[in-house]
Amino acid sequence: MMKKYIKWFSILVLSFVISGCGFFSNDDGDLNGNEEPVEQPAESPDETDNGEETDTPGQPEEDEVNQEVTAWIPRLENVVYSYEGIGSEYASFTWNPQFNKEDYYQIAANNGGTVLVKIYEFTDDQIARIFRSPETYFRDNFSEIGTFPENLDTEVILKAPIEVGTTWANDTTEYEITAVNHEVEVPAGTYNTIEVTMTADNSTVKRYYAEDIGLVSEVSETADGHVVESHLETAETNAPEIIPFTVYVPDDQAMGMDTIQTELTLYTNDPARIAINDLLTGQVEEYDEINLLPEGTEINYMFLNNDRVVEVDVSEEFETNMNAGSTGELFGLYTFVNTLANYYGTEEVLLTVDGEPYEGGHIILREGETLQFNHEMVNE
């Protein structure tokens, strides 16, 4: 029970990590690009003749930092950030950006226990998480396919102005910017950060964000003194998200189905649909022996709906080029159905052809009729 608690505690307290350009450009100079301060007399600040303090032109204040919220949590594409964990087996995690659109940013974080997909909304003065979906081992663009009421969950992550004392609240949790220009050393390097402290009834979390990098460290402590830490270890640029993908194919005797283990290589904004279509039509050189879809077939759309049914629509070539007897048609349908159902971790597939129910030579589906994952045809 404690292991399960720690797993979900780690998921809830670990922030999303989204980062921007200029990875680890950690020179010895000021990370914020400011010039060195003008040296002042040690005994007192500059004063006018009447004793009043004055500002020295060009000298930044000690707490002067970039006021753009996106400078501290930038939107990045095609990266893999990795964090080392201390205090929990789920404190280590990686994350990938999946979709970066004008009004939303979707990422997937994997802590070894679950893949948690989150969507963030950026405005001029704040960044908020508006969606979270645990146990999501596939890629769908959730903002495009519609809302999932149970996954809508708003949490403001950062709010302007970026200065000590800025506060906000989400339900039972309070947030405060508690430090700026705070130096933090992690495996990836040493960074000048802002510190955001999150306080709830049973835990306190401190998150450290570096300019143009994003989250570099997070330290959480429960009321009973248990501490969990996550620290930025590596960042890989120009890197895709790799998703395991199992393809069901007829065996040599066409008596059952075997499986082939493959991978989907997806860069930011790549829909899984395109990669799956290429794979199943034999267009991926590494897996050119796979050719499940009839010639010319295109997957028009595919997604997992609120009822955990895969909705997939294909072009008319899938139906008109199904040149096979009853057994061939059966394999043609169920290798495709099993492959998609397994990818989404579900049992039902609603198959349509250009918006209409599938109607083949031997199998005709009614409006709304689904096909079930066929366990009996799979070889053990």
C-alpha cells in the first residue's frame, strides 16, 4: 500500500517539465545576460547631497529577473529531459513534448510507473495545467479530439510578476515565489533559478526553474518528513518520442496471429496515425515485411473516445481492395483491429470507411457496431 501511495504521491507532486532553447549554456557569467553590477562603496549606497539614496544608472537590482513567464517554463520541441530521483523509485522520470500548438502544449512524462499526459495553457501572465491523463501509453492529440471530463483539472503552475512574494492558490494548495536568483546545482550543471514553493495540508514542494531551461529541480516533503527529490540530469535535443508498438500478423499457415514488436518514432506535432499508416502499409524500411492494409489505404482518423472505444476511419481502398475469401477477410479485419486495440490498451474498435460502416464481401457491420479484440486467433 505504501508503494502505491509513493507512486501516486510522486505523480501528483512532480511538476511538468517543459523547457526552451539554450540548453545548458551555463557560462561563468550572469545566466540572465545582465552586465556585471557597477561597484559601489562598501560603506553606503549612493546618496544625494541631502542623504537620499539614488539608483546608479545601468545597475540591475538584486532581484531583477525576466518577467516573461515563458522564459522560465519555455515551450520546446523534440527534446527528452531526464531527471534523477531520490527518495522514491518513481522520482526519476523523463518527459517529451507531444504537441505544441498556438493555444496549448501537450507533454508526456514517464516515471517508470505510469505515463502521465498533461496539457498546459499559456497566457501573458500565467501558465496553467488544464488536463492530466495517467496510464496513457499512446499518443492522441486530446485538444483536437474533444474533452474528457474526468481529466480536466486546472492548476496554475507559474504566475507573474516574477518576484518574491507573488502568491496564488489552487483549491487547497497555496503557491508563492519565495526566491529569485537562487543558485541550484544539479547533475546537469549549476543554474540561477526562481524558487516556487507549493504548500498543501500534507506536503511542501519547492520547484526551481532556470531561465530558458525550465524545471531543473524539485524537492517535496510530506508532513511525516518523507523527502522526494528530482534533479535534471540530461537533456537530449532533436530527439523523438519512442513508443513501443505491437503489430498482429497472420502466421505462416494462416491459422492464427503472431506478433511483431516495433516502435513508433514521433517528433513533436507528429500524429501517431501517420506513423501507423506508414508502418502497416509496408513503408517503413525496417519493417517492410509488415503489410496489413490493402494497397492505397489511408487512415483518415483514429482516437480513443470517452467510452474507451477506438474510433478509426479508413479510406475506401480498405474495403474495395479486400480481395480475399472469407478467411482472408477475417484476418484482414482482425489483424488491424487487434493491432489498434492493443496500442490503445482497450478491447473495442469502431471501424468505418469514409464515415460509413464497413461492408465487405463476407462481413457487414451495422451503424455503431464495434469489433472486439480477437483473443482466440492469437497464437500463445
